[in-house]
Amino acid sequence: MSRWPRAASLALLVGALSLRHAVAAEPSADARRSGFAYMTPSTQAMQRDDTQNPGMLWVGDGEASWRRKAGKADQACADCHGAASASMRGVAARSPDFDLRLERPVDLAARINLCRERHQQAEPLPLESQELLNLEVFVAFQSRGMPIAPATDERLASFRERGKQLYRQRMGQLDLACTQCHDDSAGKRLGSSVIPQAHPTGYPIYRLEWQSLGSLQRRLRGCLTGIRAEPFAYGAPELVDLELYLKSRAAGLPLETPAVRP
Amino acid sequence: MARALIKVPRSARRGDVVEISTLIAHPMETGFRAGADGQRLPRSLIRRLSCEYNGALVFSAEFFAAVAANPYCAFYTVATESGTLRFTWEGDGGFAQIETVAITVT
């Protein structure tokens, strides 16, 4: 300390602190965290180990569905798309994508059903059914580890903007908007649960509370019920618009499908 | 639909203690819950998991209503000789699933 007068070292310390502060405030510093970061070590371990992660049971079933022939065309997904590990890689990372015929964005589940109708000439699978979740998680699993890279189609912009508005829209008897919990209060607790930043990084997820696999739409509907709003129906355009916005908000974060969440 | 994920080391040295983990798809319905129509859902539980190593029982466990869906179970055994591990899950409503996994002991 003799060579460094106290005032000088204090000034250095203050300098270091303000530098750190400046780095944290810089927009490039990424403060975004996947819900994974808020989980207990045991739940994280469950997700990391493919023989402990129950979501892998659905992935296994999805692989079987991928090869199973369906519809009047008597075609399996694999007959057109080949090996999913190559053809489906990155699909979930950029979903929802713009559908030219419907002229609106469609999420992965809807895309699978459109493929069934148009190419397999099969009945669409009921939304949130086991069979559809199997295929959805199998397709999304092929993008595991890839950064979320939302589709860049310009026609998606207005839908994404609508999703953003919905995210900021107060709803329900509790008169709450998504942003109030997931931006303003992320990291704090709601009861015993940590409020995550709402990045859709691992859908479809195996949720311990559900004791089952479920889609992002199920999660969103759960949140809507939580704020005592009337939840949008499965497949509603509002839910797809919200997903579009959430994906753009989470762009660059790696996909974890099938994620485990408490 | 019955599916299971089993982790067994492919090979081990004689005398090694090996960890075995199992995960099976099962709703583990308690029999106490009501469905959307208000009717009580019939109980459907896995009651027992057993593991035989070359025909000899090395592990068994009984499951009850408090066990979550898709139960995970991990245990240890001593690698004695090459052969097969045979896992049997039995439960309500005649549920039965058998899986076998080979292990090589050197």
C-alpha cells in the first residue's frame, strides 16, 4: 500500500467499477438467458443426459412416425425428405415460416399438418395430440444446438409486429402484459418459481409440472390462464404471431429441444 | 405405447460396479384424479420393476401412486460375466414390458 496511496487505489477501483458498468450497459452485452439457466442443477442434469431426459421418449416415437407411411399418397415423411438429420436440420431454428398459399406464418406443428394434407393426403393430426408432438419434437430435435435464426421473409414483419404488440398488451382480469413479468421482473420469483425471460429455446418441452411433453402454445395458454385471460385456441393466429416475436427476441440463443422445465 | 430408455455400459471389467439407469414412458395415473368429464380416471400404475442379470435377480423396486409419470430408476450392480440384462416392468391393467440389453465383461 505504501507505493499506492489509498486515494489512488480507490480511484482505480471506482474506475474499474464504472468500466464494468459501462460494459454491462452496452447493448451488445447479451443479458439474455435461456430458462435453463434458472433451473436447479438436478433439473439441468436431467435435460443434459439423453437417457434421463423424458423428452427423448417422444423423439424416439417421432422417428418411428417419420418412417411410417400415411394418407392416400401412402408416403412417409422420409420418402420425400430422406434423412431428417440432414433435411430437417435448422427447420425449427427458423420456424415459424411464411406459407405462400395461406399467406401467413405457420409454426412447426401447422407445417407438419399442411405437409400431411398437401403431400400425404392424410387427415391433419389434432393439435397438441401425442402423434403430432412426436413428429414436432423429432423435427425440432434435428436443430438442437443451433442458434435460433428467425426467417427473414419480409412478409413476416407485420405479423411479428403484431406479436410484439400482443406481448406488451395488458390482458385478463389481472391486467398484466407478458413484458411486465418476463422483462421487468425476470429473475425474480412468482411464488416459489423463478420468472424466466420467456425465450422459447427448447420447445416442445418436457415440463415436470405437466408430466408430459407440450408445445409452446400450451405454455402460452398456461400463462394466459395464469393472468386470468381467456386463452387463445390452439392454432390461433395470435399464438403464432407471439411465437414469431418471441423467436426474434431470442435470436441467436441455442435450441435445446427437447428441453426439460420445472 | 410402451417405450423405454436404458443406459448400461457396453463393456466392463469383471468386478466393476456398473451404473444402470432406466426410464420408461408411463402415465402413472394414481386413480385419485378426475378427468375433464368429472369421472375418476382408473388407476394405472407400474407396480414393479425388476432386473435379471443372466437369469439371476439383481434388483427390483415397487412403485406406488406418488411416483411421477415416466419413472426414472437408477441402480448399481457388479459386472460378473458377459450376458444379458433383462428388465421387466409390470403394472395395472396387465401392463408388461420386457427389454433386454447385452453387456460384455472382460
